[in-house]
Amino acid sequence: MSFNEKVILFVASGFKTGDIPFAPGTFGAVLGLPICFFLSKLALPAALTVVLVFMVFAIWIAGRAQSITGLNDPGNIVIDEISGLMVALLGIPFSLFSIVLGFTFFRLFDIFKPFPVRFLEKKLSGGVGVVIDDVAAGIYSNLLIRIVFVIRESYYLNLA
């Protein structure tokens, strides 16, 4: 294996986080938290740009990692979880509450894959197929976080 292939696998696996024998996707998603903190400090258009660029990078890296390993969506590729968590927390105020909520929702949607998440994963191939289901899980999570925030805000307004 060439040096370049080793670097691609290293990055795709979240700096070897994906090689943890249990819950590699969960540990991979944890790597996205510092990135999400950084994104929360940016204006929304800049944060969205960073997320889109990272998604394109993740698709490329995941596709290359699949080619190198010869496996379809190997479990040790976790760059897709990082992308998904970035989408889940995009434009959400960064707090302990939002992190716990976003992380939990994202992992649940990523694991259970409600429609069309599983459909996207099965119908698309290569790096796009690896990353897009996590992005869809991130979109679901982001929307659900926003709903929780609206309900929570409404509850506090009714108390006043």
C-alpha cells in the first residue's frame, strides 16, 4: 500500500478512530464536535460553505477509501459521521443541551435510517453513497433540534 493510500485511509477512518472495535461511528462523530464548535462561531453563510466543502472532501475521501479497501462502506470509514454531525448542528447555538440533543438525534437517525436515509444509502454508490445517508440523518436531526427549540421556547414564554 502506498503512502498516499495510507493517508487516505487514516483520514477516512477519523485518524484511526474508525478502528475502535465497538461503536466506531459514535466515536467518529465525536471528532466532529470541535469542528461544530468552530462552525458555531461563524456566520451562517460561512459555516454552510465550510460544511459543503467538507462534504465534497468527505465524499472524495470515502470513495477513495472504498477503492483502496475494495469494500462497500466499510465500518471504519467515519468521515461520513463527521459530515453528518456537522449538518446536524449547522446553525444551531452551541451549548451542552444542543450538543447532547444533536448528537443523540444524529446517531439515532444514522443507526435506524428512516426513509429516505436507507434508500439513499442503497441507491447511491461510491463516496456519495457512504456520505449521503449521514447527511440526510444530519438534516433530520437539525430539523428535529429546531422543533425542540421552538417547543422549549414556547414553553418558557407561557411561563412568563
